[in-house]
Amino acid sequence: MIDPRAKPKAYLRLMAMVALMGIISAVVTFSFMALVHQGTKLVWEQTAQAVGIDPRLFTLLVCAIGGLLVGLMVKLFGDHSGIFAEVMLEFGKTGRFDYRNAPGIVITAFISLISGASLGPEAPLADACGGLGTWASDRLKLDDQETCMSCMSPWAR
């Protein structure tokens, strides 16, 4: 069924932006994961060998220093951490990510991950990539209704 109110140019523009944001998000995700991998390798392999202390003491020191640094980052940037499900629930309610907090969340997560935290990169990456999308839509002054009407399935109307 063809919607006579559909605007092909607006839809194509939206799809081009979605593709571009997908590429940018992939680059951000790959870069973050590569940095975490290199940071983990640097701390847990190279520094551990260079220091030459008992591995149990080294683990304790790295985790304690990492915890202190994460505490400082939370004090500096604020406590905006969240479980992935909570991040997505908030997005479901508002349709937006607060991009102002994304840099602090990413930096805090980076330090936390390389110092041995038992969390994953899902929530900070969702904040970073979702924040980029929200920021781009704000800068392009996209209309929520136009965007929704352009991409909504005819069966959902």
C-alpha cells in the first residue's frame, strides 16, 4: 500500500542519514573496543611484566587504582552510568539519548574496563552512538512527526 502523504525525498534523506550514522557508530564502536583491548594488554601484560611484583599484589593494585580513578571520573563527570536495559528503557520513554553525558560515560567506562571491571561496553557505547544520533537530529532540526511518518510501516498506522 502506497501512502499518498509519504514524502520520498524526506524518506531518502532519512535513510541516507541512518546509513551514515550506522557507519559512524561502527567506527566509534570499533575504536572504543580496540582502545580497550590495547589498554588491557598494556596494563595486564606489559606493565605486569615490567613491574615484576607478585601477580596477586599487582591485581590488587591495578583494581584499587582503577577504582580510585573511576571514582574521580564519577565525581568529575557525574554518575550517569547505567545498565544497558536501563539505558534502552529511558530511550524508549523519551526517544533520545542525552549526548552531553556521553564523553564522561565513555571515559569512565574505558578506565573501568581496562582496570578489571566486570561490566561490558554495551551501555557506554549505546550512550555514545545514540548520543551522536540525537545530536545529529538536533543539529539537522529533524521534525519528530516527519521522521516518524517517513519511516513508519503502513501496517503500524
